[in-house]
Amino acid sequence: MEAKHTPGPWWVERVNKSTALFVDNADRSICQLTGKVDSERDANACLIAAAPDLLAACEQAAAFLLQIGYCGGGTATGAVLERAIAKVKGGA
């Protein structure tokens, strides 16, 4: 299953401390985080902005582990990677 998300890179844009945070790419706004201005909201925005990079890292790690014969066959690491990738691609 192919991911259908807006391609990265994504970044956090802070208009000022009292307004919403935006996660953007060159073409569009990905999301807007509103609510209490605090470190948790900032961390959530950074996590969302990192999503395309995290997906690519998971896919590369899974491919490498499969190549060396470690991933798959019910290994815990392989299962975690496979679940994360499937969740992004709408399969979990």
C-alpha cells in the first residue's frame, strides 16, 4: 500500500507565541495546532513535521533488517516497524 500523504519536507511555522502553530510544506499547510501555548503543543508540532522523515527511516530500517535476515519471522523489531509503516499507509 502506498502512502498518500503530502510529500515532505514539512516544517513548523510559528507566527508568534500567542497564535497557532502551522505544519507546512512548500505547497500547503499540513495542519494547524491551536490551544494552550505550551511545550507539549510545540513537541506535537515537531513530531507531526517529522512524520515524512520518520516514515522514510522506518522503511529504510525495515528494508535493511530484511536484507540481513533479521526482520520478519515475528521479530519484535520487525513487527514494530511493520506496524508503524502500516499505520502511516492506512493499513492499521
